[in-house]
Amino acid sequence: MKHKILFAPAAAVLAAAVLAGGGAPQLPHRDLIDGLDAVIQKRFAAPEPSSRGMSRVAEPRSFGTHYLPQWSTPTDFRPESLEEFRAIGDLESRSIRVGLYVFGAAILRWDRRQQDFRALKGPAAITPGTVRPSWYPSLPEMRFTAPRDALPDWTAIHPIARAAMKRFAEGGKSFEAELDGWTLLARPIPASAESCVGCHNNPNISRSPRPIALHDAIGGVLYGYR
């Protein structure tokens, strides 16, 4: 069953998102996005002290602040293993443009007007040719008018990421949507170790609205592709 929702993105233009529930047909190129998610999840499962969250999967690092890409580089993801090179190569061979967002459980507590970096970060460009939006929360104003096929910006994605986090908090394992020509697929990021649990239950670090246990979803990663 599919449901349509409307919300107001940053440009104050109404956009439609189609949410796919259980039993929905498989999205186009889903197998290739599944391959990318497999390598991304491995990175999240083995965090480094200075590169957690968005910093684990996108450059430049943004630990403790909003993410902002390096505009002079074509992509923000640097493959580190043969498996990662293969996942990116498979997407490139099909000319699939991919962006990535990372969101946390804090998105359930804070609304988009507060622009909490713990709630949502991104997007990062994963494959060449993927057009970044013109605005990120750390920028005071629009840098330029982005092309119509640019990735949705932080404000446009916030309601979808929030809906995905709600589903993951209830035990869901996937969330799908469509927005402005982009197919969106979100997957949960589980607490893979007790160190993750301790960090995300620390009130000085995390803004999760509920206590986290081992293997609970502490956030999610959202892929936008076309």
C-alpha cells in the first residue's frame, strides 16, 4: 500500500513523497543500492574514535557540526576496500547518481526549524555526476540556484528521515519514498557494540528521546538515487 504526503521544503514549494509499505514492488536498481548499503553498514559497525556518524562515510569530517561538502571534489565518498570499489563501480557502470544522508534518533525529538546536526546530516555525493543542493544548514544563505536534478536539501529530507526513524524505532528494517524524481531508501544503523550504547545513552553527547539497548536502531542512512 502506498500513501502520499505533502510538506513544505526550504524553497516553500510543496513537494510530494510516496511512502512504500510492506509488500511494495522492488525499487529500480535496488540490488545495487543494497550492495552500497552493505559496505556502508560495515563502516558504521566499526567506527573510529575521530570518524563516527557521517564522518565515517563522507569527507570532509563533520564530527560535532553540520556536514558541508568540499565543493571542488566530484564525490564525497572515498572507497577503502575492494568491496567498496566494486559497489561504487557497479553504480557508475549504470550511470546511477547517488547521494547519502545520515540521521540520528535525535530527529524524533527536534523539529527541522532547529536544524540540529545530531538529527540529520547531508547530503554527500557518492557517485560522479550527482549534483549537490545549493544550501546546507551551516551556510547562511543560498550559494547558487541548484539545477532541478540536484539532491533534495536538508529541509526537504528532514520529514522523510523523521518518518524513517519512527519506523526503525518500532522495529522496521527499511523505509522507501520518492521525492522530486529521486528514489529514497533508508536503512537503520544498529548499536553494534556496548560502546555505541554507552555513547548514545550519554545525555551530554546524545539527544536520543529514549534509552538505547544493544542492536537497537541508533539512527539511519538514507540513499537518494536516480
